[in-house]
Amino acid sequence: MPALLDENATVAAPAGLPVGPDQGVIEEAKHRRRLRRLRIALGGMLAAAGLAGVAWALGAGGSSANPAHTRPAGGAVAGSTRASAAAGFNLRLSPALSGGQYGWCVGIEEQAGVIGDGGCAMAPVASMPLAMELSSGSMSRRQESIVVLSTPTVAAILVNGRWRVRTLALPGLPYGLRAAHISIPLPLETSAGGRRGIAALPQPKLVALDARGHAIANRVMREAPVPVNRGGRGPCTLHTGGLAGLQEQWSHVAAAIRPFPGKLIGRGFFSCIDTEYYLHNWPLDAAILLDAAHPGVLPAAIPGLEPVRGEHGYFNGPGDFKGELTAMRFGDAWLVLAGGSGVAQRIEVLRHLTPTVTL
């Protein structure tokens, strides 16, 4: 089993190999995640229950999303539907692939089928009505833009006790989850040296409201967080064979398979291992996904994935920052591959992967 690395570690491409086009996508995603960690608030059960934070990035020329480093999604384009067009944005869920993680990655579609920004490790539970908050600031527009993912009972969000923003049902959100887009003007200030800039802005106070306008309690659990569920070895493995040029780089391995410790809204996934590979200079991330609440039960369908024409048993569709996903079922699990040069390459790699799960 390859050595375990922290998920934030930077792993260079193999020596002497030019960097493939998708590596720019992945590195840009890692860069955006590092920026967002400058101001992030964790809620819920942290690594065990997911992320309920404010992601914050303030750039001189615009938001943290960089269209030059995004890629179109395949399959059905949820952003092209009337609902998301009317809202001006769409949210899309894809499974969190990093080994030891429960839940989802949330991608923001700022254009039809294009992921502009997002975050991972989110598992919606009823006790946290505001499941995830993602924020970016634009100096050029002097505006903070906040996208909130909420549970089905949230009809509106009260912002700083002053105005309400209603939540919307978007085509990329399953299980009745909803979303809202909030814009807050950023005030300017003049420094002692006479330079104009954005004034410090307190973290916005957001309160979830039900259909009657009553506040919904945010019962964030306060007990000590469950330790990160990772180890050098674990109950899941991935092995390769017979594909020339496929190079294994590193893995995140769950130390144990445990049911999700809370009551999920809808279904969710648990990644018991993910491994990064290179093939012909293209990075690919393979993962084994189990049902989060009941490992060993057939996991739910992955939202947005559709059967690949002419390839029985393979499914393909949108993913997160690592690119599109291609997946196949084996037993009571999914074997998923993200990134690469396209669906044909991902299917080729999947055919040469041997997954194992010991419950």
C-alpha cells in the first residue's frame, strides 16, 4: 500500500514527465482550497459529520473562481435547466472521494455545466439547517457573494437581521436540499498611506427560517470531534495490473469502516480509500465508495451519472474540481475514477483496477 499523505500535501508529478492538462485543474482547485482556509468556520461534527463553514477568498481582480481552469461537465447539463437559469446559478453534488471522508463535494455552476468553485466533506443533517456556506469576494465589483446549501425545511435565510433571501430548489440538488445566493456590498476604506481598499467586514450572521418565518435552531454538536478516520492500512485496497504506464502515487486510506454517526438527509457515501494515479501524464483519482449510513448495503445512485453508451455497467457524468467521474458497481460498493483525458481513458483504467473491501 502506498504511503499515506495528508490530504493537503502537494505531490509532484513523476520526475521527467510533463504536466498533463488536467493537472492545472487539480492544482488550481488545491490553490482555491488553501485560500478558503484563510477564513473558515467548522461546524457540526467536523470530519465525521461534514463541513459547515464560510469559505472566503478575496482577490484583486475578482472572485476565487477561475474560468480558465474549469472544465465543462459531461452528461446532462443541470445548469441549462430553467430553474438554474432563473436563479442565475446551480449547485451540484458529487461524492467526496478522499479516503476516510463521508458525504459530498459541492460545486457551484456559475455557467452552464462549468464548475467555478466549491468545497468538500459536507454531509447534510437535520440539526444543521445551513449545511454549507461558500463565499468569495470581488474587489472589482466590491461585493461579497455567498452561496448557502440548506436542508429542505429552510424556506429563507435572514441576513444580519435585516433582510431575507429565499432558498431555491435547484436541479443539481437531490433529497429536497435547497440553496440561496446572497450578495453583500463590500465597504471601502482609506489607509493611513492614502491607499483605497476593502474595509474589514465581520462574518455575516445567517439565520435559517422555516416557511412561517420562524428561526430554525442550529444544533451544532459540541462534543469532541471524531478523530480523522485514516491510517496507513485499512479494510479497503486498490491494486493495478496489466496497463502499461499506469503509475501509482499516493493514497488516503480509512483506518476502519464505520457507519455515519448522525441521521443523514437522504443518502450519502463513505470513501474507504482513494489513490492517485498517473497515466500518460494525466492524473486520475480512484476511490471505493460505500453507503455512509449502512456500509455493506447497496449504495445509492451517484447524482448526474448516466450509462455510457456501448459500455455495459459503466456510468459517467459531472464530478468536482478533479473532473468528470466514471463509475462501476462491484458488490455493495462503487468503484469511481475522476480526472484523466476522458471517459475512454477512465474506463480503460477501471478495467485494470482490482478493488477489495473487508467489512
